[in-house]
Amino acid sequence: MIENIHLLSVSNTEGFLTEIKSRNHKLTADEPIESGGTDKGVDAYELLLASLGTCKAITMRMYANRKNFPLKDVKINLKHYKINAADCDGCKTKEGKIDKIDIEVEITGDLSEAQKARILEIGEKCPVQRTILSEVIINTTSKI
């Protein structure tokens, strides 16, 4: 059974400048100047981080609203980088590079420590994070 279908269109006609369309929204992606782009939009990894951070923030907000917790603000800083697999003690991969994402979450409001802990715990269960960490099938077809 297929559920929760999300549709998106990406169009790149020149250089790295790329237009993204979804429903009634448009975004622009590009590469930084030092990577050969024009820096007129965020890059693909920044979009990935934005998706993850947005999902976590919305998931935490939805939970707090449902529980009537007095959550005021959610701020999330994310950083993506690569590390040597050999330097990662707990990783299965032992050769090459491993992607790493560091996430710093700040929540404010008149919340108890238990409420804060629960909101943060729920944020770890956001659908985008679960997708990133799960087995994913990418099926690419072409129109030539």
C-alpha cells in the first residue's frame, strides 16, 4: 500500500542554478561560487539539512501542541560534514568517508525538565530522520 506521496519537480537548464517546484511553491538551489555556481540559492546538502531541521521542529511543535505544553520557540542548528570511516569507533563502515550530521536543538518556553526531554525525544522520531536512517529504495527512470 502506498501512502503519503510527495511530488516535486526539479529543473536545471544552465550551470548549477536549479528551480524546484512543489505544489504552489518555488525554491532555488545552486552551488557556491567556489564550487562553480552563482550562489543564488542553497546547495543540495543545505536542502537536506533544511528538510531534516524543519521536520524535527514541526514534529516537536505538533507534539507540544497536542499535549498543551507551553512551547514558545524551537531553534535548530545543523551541520553536515564527512569523517574518515577509520576514525569512527561505532560505525560498521571501516573504509572511505562517512557522512555526519551534528544537530543542536534549543527549545524555550515555561516547560518542565520532563516536558523538554519528551519534546526532544519526539523530535528524534521525525519522519525525515526516520527516512534518512532507514532502508531507502531510489527508483530512477529516464525519458529520452
